[in-house]
Amino acid sequence: MAEADERNIRTLSLGRTTPQPNTLVIFGAAGDLTRRKLLPAVWNLKLDGLLPENFAVVGFTRRDWDDQTFREGAREAVAKYSRRKVDAGKWPEFEKGLFHSKGAFDDPAAYAELKRKLDEIDRERGIPGNRVYYLSIPPSTIATCVEELQRAGLVESLEPDRPFTRIIVEKPIGHDLESARRINDDVARVFDERQVFRIDHYLGKETVQSILVLRFANSIFEPLWNQKYIDHVQITVSEEEGVGTRAGYYEEAGALRDMVQNHILQLLCLTAMEPPWSMSADVVRDQKMGVLNCLRTIPADEVDKHVVRAQYGPGKHGGNEVPGYRREDRVKSDSTTETYVAIKAWIDNWRWAGVPFYLRTGKALPQRASEIAIQFKPVPSILFNAEPNGALEPNVLVLRIQPDEGLSLQIATKAPGPRVRISPVQMDFQYGEAFRDESPEAYERLLLDVMAGDATLFMRRDAVEASWAWVTGILDAWKQGGARWLPEYAAGSWGPVEADRMIQNDGRRWREL
Ligand code: BG6
């Protein structure tokens, strides 16, 4: 595929606003997310000249650090995790905008000190009091943190002439519907919904954003995007890594909560939603809600038929032995936490009636690969498709989210030669080949959007709760069932036979990735 021609690229403003001067305060700044994602994201935004000129980052932690220690830690984190490394010429100026504020989440004095520090930074760096609070903290501490922020006078109202206060809430937002509602209520006691940005980093991925462009900036797909032409959809998010060092969190979560409730249902929404009539945040989010509202609840007594959960057992990966999940560090030896889940879902609306959506995700699978595959209906069984023993391969449109970002369309073509031999071939497009620019990381785009006040790529409260409602139905059925063990799949394999059977019973098969 040839490189894209710069002269033909259209830049649309679509109501985008520019990021305003602000201070980003990270609660839980000693954590992994800050080092691996947030600081590298801010650094890359700086290198791209996208940060507002008057900008600062304050890391709030319990550690006995001063500004200098935080700056050194940030430099190490950027050196290790950023897509673009430390640039010795630009770093010193960037570093001057990094600060540390020490304290515990429940200590009012720590918030008073934070306020003092923020006011000083505002004065020194010409920031008009705008603040973005990033909560990278355990869900159980959110209520205290937001209350203390308010009590310390660190939350502005939405009055037009006041500086802005925005809050970013990280997942997990709860572990079921009830706890998610509680967290949302806690946040809502202090912040207006328009100030709340619930992050799902999948929405910041370039290829995820391009789903809407593919669907609605091309005239050839949308007419076919419905039950008349589509046989089924497969959404796969496979991970090569096992649970790694995150067992403490994962034991309580499992694949359904960790990946389906948020990332996979968001991919489903973007694939299945009706065309929004504008890109304004609420129009897009209303259309996504339209999908969640039509997602068929799986009755408790049918969960086993439509949902397969499993755990990885011992296996081999890249030549190395992988212990089974139950033998991983900090995992209970009788754990029933699922590391794999496959679901057959239905969207009961006009567009999707009768089209199953097969969703699957798991850890310790053969490779890291996420994709959405739209499989079209077969051509009639006459002419080229008349052979009873050799049905033609169907057309499949695959949107590759990661890695190897791009899309491919499988079509049938005639193999050269005197006989009629029909072969599937792939028309393939890769972002890396067509565009020279490297894609930004999800967190870069998302942080920028918060600074600009654009909530399009963030989860609205109703969507979080609708997703939880659907997932909680499955969790409740599992709880009632009280399984003492789960089906196993060998680490490094494509999941349990039960998942193969589920799709094979419908006369279909999982795609090989
Ligand atoms: C996170 C999950 O939300 O997404 C992790 O908690 C998972 O368990 C990760 O590994 C996957 O994200 P990505 O961007 O690497 O596909």
C-alpha cells in the first residue's frame, strides 16, 4: 500500500478546542501508571509542542520526596518507558514544571499544603487556577480524596468566569453495578458530570478512534453494516502476558471485569452504534448508549451456554515454561478467577437483529493482538458457491487495533490458470506504511482532551453503569453456580475447547490470529 499523500489529508476542526493552561495533579503518583504512561505521555506532548505554555505537573504521594526527587524519578521513567527518549536539551525546561506534594489521602493538612503549593505554582508559572486532578488511586480512597479536595477549597464551580477544575477517574470504577454507582455518587457529590472524565485508555488508541472514520467517512461500508449483509462479528483482545505482578488486583477482578466491562464493550459500541450527527461529546456518547441499551441481558440460566470462562494452566511460551495461573505469585491455589472469557452477545435493535457478536479476551494466549472482524454473509449457493463440499470463504473486514495497526479485507478472486479456481486474498492497509508519523500513545490524546475540555472519548456515567449492569448479570450467575474450578487452557494456547465448542455449535469458528 502506497504512502498517504499529504496534500489529500483533510483536517477537520469538529469543534475541537485547544488545551488551556493548567496544573495536572496526579494522586497516586508513585504508582506504575504514572511512571509507565502518564509522565511519558506528558513528555511526548511537550516534544510535540501540544502542551499549553503555562503548565505544571504535581505528583501527590506519601513518599518522603521533594521536587528534585520527583524530577529524577520522572526522568528515569521517561528514559525507560517513553516512546521518545529524554532529550538533554529540552529536559531541563520541562523538568522545572514538575513538582511533588507529600501527603496521605485522608489527611486534611496534606490538602491544605497542596493548595498552598498549587497557588504558588499558579503565580510562578502564570497558570490561572485551572486544575486537572488525576485519580490513579484505589477505588476505596476516591470518596475521601474528592471530599478533602472540596474541603480544602480545591474544587471550583462551573460558573463561566471561574478557572476550571476537572477530575480524571481511572478504572476500576467499582467491581459491580452497586459499587460503581457508589463511586459515581461519591464523585457527583463534589463534581458536576461535566467536570468528570472517566478514562478507558482503549478509546485513546488511534485505531479505535479510526473506527468511526472508517464507518462514516466512507460510502462503501455503511450500506452493508447491518443484519442484511453481516453474518457475525468477532471482537478479540488477546494478551500474551500472564498475570505478571498484578495478581493482587487481578484475583479480585478477572477477565470479565478487567477487560469486558470497559474495553471490549467500548469496542462493541463503536462497531455497532448508529451514526452520530456531530462529534460533540454527548451526541457520540448518546449513540453508544443506544447500543448498551439494546444489549440483550443474558438470563442467569443461560449464562453457561453463552459465556465461557477459563483459567490458564501450565504451558509453554516462547520456549519458556509458564506456571498455571493458580501457581502464580500471590494467586490462591484454589482461585476461580477467570483469565479468559468468551461471550456470545446480541444487540436487539433493527440493525443487528440476529447477528451474534462473539467477544473473547484472555491472558497467556499465543500473542498480543486486538481486532474487530466483521464477517459478511456467504454468497448464494449457486454458481461459484455451489460445491457442497467446498463452500467459499466469506468476505471478512478486519480492523486491527494492535499491533500491526491497520485493516484488511478478505475477498475471493480467481487463481490464474485455465480452470476456475477461487482463492481468498487479503487487501491490506497498514498505518505504519501509509503514514510516516508514529501514532501517539492513548494517554497523550486523552490528557490533551481533558485539558481542552473535550469529553467525547471518555465514559459517561450512564455508560459505565449500563456496562456494569450487563456484566453484573453474568457475575451473579457465576456466583450462584459456585464453581470450585474452571476449565483450563494451556498457557500459550488459544483458549479452552469449551470456547471453540460454543462458536462451533453455531456452525462458525474463531478466527486464527
Ligand atoms: C488494562 C487491564 O486496562 O488493559 C490490563 O487492566 C490489560 O489487565 C491492559 O493488560 C491491556 O491494555 P493494552 O493497551 O496493553 O492492550
